[in-house]
Amino acid sequence: MSKLNTPDNHVAANGDRPPENGDRQRTDFVLEKFFPYRVRVFYTDVTNALSEVYQRDYGMMPAEWRTMAILGAASGGLQATEIVARSSMDKVVVSRAVKRMEERGFLMREANSADGRSFLLQLSDEGRAVYEDLAPKLLAVERKMLQGLGEEEISDFLAVAQRIRNNLANSSEENGS
């Protein structure tokens, strides 16, 4: 495992000293205590733990694994726009992942009979074999991550995360975004 980021152990860049320029107003902002920063550090640690497996075993990047996981769970082919929607990745990131996976023989592209302007993407036999090899390994990493946590703790964590997402969605709607 890679070394975990530890925002709680960092000292503020200025050592909590007031700014040298006396005219500036001091702020109580401390990056290491800032919730969005802490979530980003958490996300990085989780992603690194998983990527150690798929990068080591298959040289895949996170976007490629996410694309593979979405296609692996799908009952049929998907349009790239569906992968974007399900993954929360940018369409350019998905496009690059699809291109690299296609070059490596992990996925196939076929004409979409329902919409002649688009393609359906699905895992090739080789891509399916990679998915079937990686999925149990990544589930083992997940079990290690959640070790010592009860079902209620995990459920509470996910509920809090969803409430925060709802707050953000409501905030965006109120701001006309």
C-alpha cells in the first residue's frame, strides 16, 4: 500500500503565524481542516489503493478501470454518453479511456442500430477476462478498506455523503446552475 495522506498532521504553511503584512486581515482558514480538502485526500487514498491493483496487473489508468467496470456490469452495449453519466467523468476523459481500451483490445465498438450516429461499446472477450480477473481483487481491497467498520457505520457514512451531495444539488438549483 502507498503511504496515506494525513491532512491532520500537517502544519499550516505559515505555522499559524499572522501574515507579515499587518494590513491584511487574518483568516481562520486552515487547509488541512477544510472539509473539501479532507475529502480530496480521502478520495486520493482510496483511488491509490485500488489503482495499485489495476495499474500493476494491466497498466490501466483510473478512467479505464471505471469504464471497464461500467461496461462489465452492463447487460449490453452502452453509448459513451451513458458511461459519462454513470461515471461522473468528463466526456473527454471517457473518450480517451475508450480509445486506449480499444487499442489494447479490451473493448469493441459496434454501430448502434437505434441511432445510426452513435456506437455501442462493450467489453471484448479479452476485456471481459480482465474484468473478471480484476473485480475480485478490487473487492478484496474494498474489504481491507472497510475492515473493522460495521454495516451501520458504513451505512451512516454513505447517508452523510448523500446528504452532502443533495445539499450541493440544491445549492446549484438555487443558484440557477
